[in-house]
Amino acid sequence: MKTMVALPLVALIAIPVALYALSDSKTEAKAPSEIAAEAPAGDWEDIPASDLLVMETAEGGQAIIQLAPEFAPVHVDNIRKIAAARWWDGTSINRVQDNYVVQWGDATEKKTLPIGVVAEPPEEYTRGTKGLEIEWLGWPDPYAKKTGFAKGGWPVGSDGKAVWLTHCYGMVGVGRNLAPDTGSGAELYAVIGHAPRHLDRNIATVGRVIAGIEFLASRPRGTAALGFYDKPGERIAIGSLKPMSAMEPGAQSAWQVLSGKSFAAYREARANRRDPFFNVPAGGADVCNIPVPVRRKPV
């Protein structure tokens, strides 16, 4: 015969109260998107207009690229000069490899680079930590000793001595041949799939697509080796790729990236989802699974 255990009245009352409190806490937890949407104006950091490029395809699609001069200054300087010279106008998207990258440039590889472009830049695959403000994540990473975000929301990895931009979705890198070639910056690619982190420290990463990635990622996949388009007619013509400042005044736009306490709360929410749909918080997040919120600056 089972023994009946008498619980104190306070325990009987406390149990449902505790369950209610847990349920109520879960209901009140905000999703990452809500944190970004409710962030105060002071937690949105302006992106320098001088770091913005605008790519427009011949049929009208537009993508906006933010450059990262702090990480690859010579390559970025090359890219600024190439864009200012309108060198990319009339070139094409030549490669779209599924779950990997979309790549563009001069398919003939015969077009002369603008004056002042350094044809063989130094290896700008990593840089020192001095001068960088970095907020480190506290979770293990298979590709780096530690990962985090540099000022401006740039995802980075580090071995404790050097720092590098990580190949997250939307990041932009420089196409190159075998070493010692480092790529001039005339041929660029954007990541459109699961983060190919094995490329970290092997290629100059020079920026990210902050708007319009869908116009790149949704292209038909190339059928030749490595996703290149097999026939010239398959290539997607680039109408223009120029600095934001070269756009007509009415077409220029200003952009901001989430920062401060709101970005810290956003990172924590990405790592530990406690909003109503989720039952088990993950306890951590890959640096590339914390996409940095970017918005068009309110007028």
C-alpha cells in the first residue's frame, strides 16, 4: 500500500505560481527581431557613406555593399578606385555556385585596370588586434580560438594574436589565383550559402552586402565547374557598380548597423532563444548565425 505524503499548503500554492512565473517569463522574452525593432536611435551606428558601393544589374536589381577598410586597406583602396572609374560597368556576374558564392568581374580577364590600382597587393588575410574594439563571444568555435564582433558589427575570428573577418553569409571577398597571387579586387564574390569558414585567412575579405543580397543569391546556378556559367549568354550583365556618392542625390541612401546594449541583447537572444516558440535554448551561437541587423537610416 502506497504511503500518502502530505505537502504543506505553501508548497501546493508555490508550484503553480512558479510554473506561471516561468510561463510568463517565457512569454515576455523578446525575439531577436523584436530587440532590433525596438532599439533606441542611439543604438544604431551610422555606416560611413564613403564605405558604400551600389551594384545595379542591367535588368534593375540593386545590391549595396559596405567596405571594410580596417581589415584590408590596400584591397579596399583598389576597390574604391575601380568603382570610381566605373570599371565594372558592362562586366558581368560569371559564377553562381549553389550554397557557396556568386562572383563577378571581367569574364575575359583582359580589361586594363584603372590607373593607381595596385595589381599585386599584400596578403591582407589577417590583421593585428591593436586599434580594434571587439566584443568577444563566450562560445567555442571550430575555426578560431575565439570569435566576436568588431566595432561596426563586423564578425571576426582570432587566434589570440591576429584577427580576421569571417566568411559569413553576405560577406564579400577578393577572387584570386594560386599563391602568391592575392587578387587586385577587380574580381569579387559574395557568400550566398552556409558560411565557408575554411576560406578564412586564405582570401582578402573586404566587406559585406548589407541590402539586396536576394538579387545575387537567387540567380540561376552555373552548370560548369565551380558554378561558372558555361556560355557567355548565361552571364548576368552589370549595369553599374559605383560609389554611393556617384548616385543621383535623390537615389542616394544612408544606412545604419545595430550596436551598443541592443546589439548585446540581440546576440544573447540569438544564442538563447526564449521567445514562445522555443523550448530549449541553444546555449551558444556560431558567429555567422548572428546576422548583424542593418537598416536604412530613418529620415
